[in-house]
Amino acid sequence: MILITKILRVYLYVLAKAILRRHHPRIIGITGGVGKTSARDAIYAVLSSRFRVWRGREEKNYNNEIGVPLVILGAPHYGRNVLGWLGLCLRFLKLWWSKSYPEILILEMGVDRPGDMDYLVKLARPNAAVITGLGQIPVHVEFFKDPEAVAKEKAKILGALANTARAILNADDEYILAMAQESPAPVMRYGMSQAADVRVEELQVLFLDENGKKTPEGIAFKIRYQGALIPLRLAGAINKPQALAAAAGFCAGIAFGMNPVSIAEALSHFVPPPGRMRILKGIKGAIILDDTYNAAPAAMESAIETLGSLPAKRRIAVLGDMLELGSYTEEAHRRVGKMIPSRAEILFTVGSNSQIVQKQALEAGLDRSRAYHIANSRDAAAMLRPMIESGDVILVKGGQSMRMERVAEAIMAEPNKAKDLLTRQSVDWKRKV
């Protein structure tokens, strides 16, 4: 199996590299521990209003040595379908002679282990690099010496830039802000801090008032750029990371020669991708904060902060394990547990690591009668569903393999829309236990 994977990597690399040399698209590489896909989609919303643009497929996150070439080739992942993989040669020939290959490729460049970034930037040297967020305990730190080593690996994307390229960095993350000095290209910073060139200001949640009941429906904020204030509204979004994704999209638009008014118009159509802090209608008039795609520590803490900030009859946190944290696993889960009593009335924890969250939450003052621990997401959904009341706001979040989208689906008001609204709804994912 390892040999087959190596052969496949070489096969895809050769095909993808040849297409890049043939068409010379401009490449935007996006990396970070959190927020890559939201930034990708915001950048796509902006640039696709003016250019021919490709990004990763909606149902999967193509950000590794297999996925990135597939984005370049505009192809799906064929799994164990040998004929599908061989058929890529036909797709390659069509792309070779195509007159409408994208002008811009948006590539997520994920880093799981040391050396990953070297491979990706060798394949597709970016014309612009975006680094979104890491946090104090980055995801995948299990495979690195420490968080600084993760940051160093991701920063290699900046070293691949020419001095005519552009670096776009999150100014709110201290690790990323420090990377600016490593970029040979001009740097544009975005965020809420004073260090940002594109700054998010006056962020607020928008509510729909229905018979005295306030229901969150999106966010509004302003972007300050070169002295001007540009108002924006994002329907279906709920917290700061989505505003930051929009700011990253704004930076990309500026980097590619668009004017602020056109960028703002394009961003008005940006909708956060499934499983990334989307607002969904729940059963019995409840509200779901669907953040089920994955769970890096920084994203988990941000989601809980958002839950605690919203008006609700009861705030319910349904949290699965955070994974691939190695020796930082206990610390990360303890940090989350300490946050719970002041931000949620009821806690459901799912999986083995999340027991640390429950223990810490109880020590911090959460009533034991309001804390539940369940082994898996299906059982959690079955226990949670009959407990829901009108006016509840329910955060659902956990690591990818915890399959927390099953909880969201079980408590959705319109489960028939799960395929469009939730993450991991493809046939392949549905087959998995």
C-alpha cells in the first residue's frame, strides 16, 4: 500500500507540474492551523467575480501531496478506482489543449508533518501566500517538536515567494505576525489588531427579532483600509474567524488589482463553508452553531467564546475530542474545560480526550447534573435530542474523526437539507463507521 501511494504521488506530481508549466496560472497558497478553508472560499468569492478561478472541491479538503495535484488537475479523488486514476491521463490531455484553464488557482497547503511544505511549494510555487492562524497549540503539533516547529514549517511558504509576489498574514496571531520578516515579498496584514493593514472593526452579531425572540442570522462589521471604512454583512456567519476570512479575501482582491468597492460587493456573496461555524435551525426552535468540520484548540476556544456571547434560554456545548495534539492534549482540553462554566449551562463531551474537558469544567464550577459524557457522536445525538427546548443555542464541535456532524444532523429542523448544509455528506463519508 505504501508503494502504491508513492507511485500515485509521483504520477500526480508529474501531471500537475506539466499543466502548471503549460498554462502558468497565478497561484495563491493558503496555510495555517485554523481558517484555511473559510479564507479559501472568501478569496474565491472575491477573485471569481473578475477572473477564472479554481479551488478545492466542496465535499473534501484537498490540501496534501495527493489533494493539491488533484485541484490543479480539476479532478476528484478516485479512492480505489484504478480506472479512474488511469483516466486522469485523458483529463490531462484535455487540460493541456484547453483554452479556458483558470487564470488563478487557490490551493490549500496543509502541513501534517515536517517536510510537507517543501513538497507543496516545489510543486506549485505561489504568487501569493496566505497564513491564516495557528494559536498557542496548533493542530498536528503531535508530529512536531513543539508549536514553534509547526510555525517554522508553515512559514516555508513565505520563503518560496519571489520579491514580486505578495504575503498576506493574520496580524492577530503572534506566531504569524513574527513571520513577516521571513518574507522576501511585500506583506499585507489583516485582522483586528492595530498592526493590520486591512482591519476589521465594529464587529457585531445581527439578530432577527421574532415575537421577542432573538435569533442570530449573521454578522456585520467594517473593514478599514487606507483610511476608508467599508461596511460588510455576512449572512449565516456568527463569529470573528469568518470576519477575518473576509478580510483575507479583501487582501487577496487588493493584491490582484481589484478596487475596494468591487471586493466588498463580491464578499457580500460569501457564505462560510459547511461545518465552519454556520448558523442552522434546530428542532423545537433551537439554534445550532455548526462547527463540526474539525477542532484545533484555537478554533475550539473561539467557538466557545461565541457561544457564551449569545443570548439564549440555555447554552449547550456538545464537544468532541481535539486530536493530533500529542503531549499538548491534556493542556488543550483543560483550557477548554475552564471556559465552560461561564459560557454554557449544559455540557456534552464525546470521546476519550474530552473527559478532560468535563473534569476541568466540573472543577471550575459547572453543576455535575448538567455535565454528560458519551462515547460516540451517535449516542450523544440520541441523548441530546429529547433534552432540547425552544430558545436553546447549541454549539456542536469536535475533531474530524469524531464525526460530530451526526449530532448536528440529528437535531436539525430540516434534516433533508443535510447534504447541502453539513460537512462530510459524500457517499464515501457516509459509508464510514
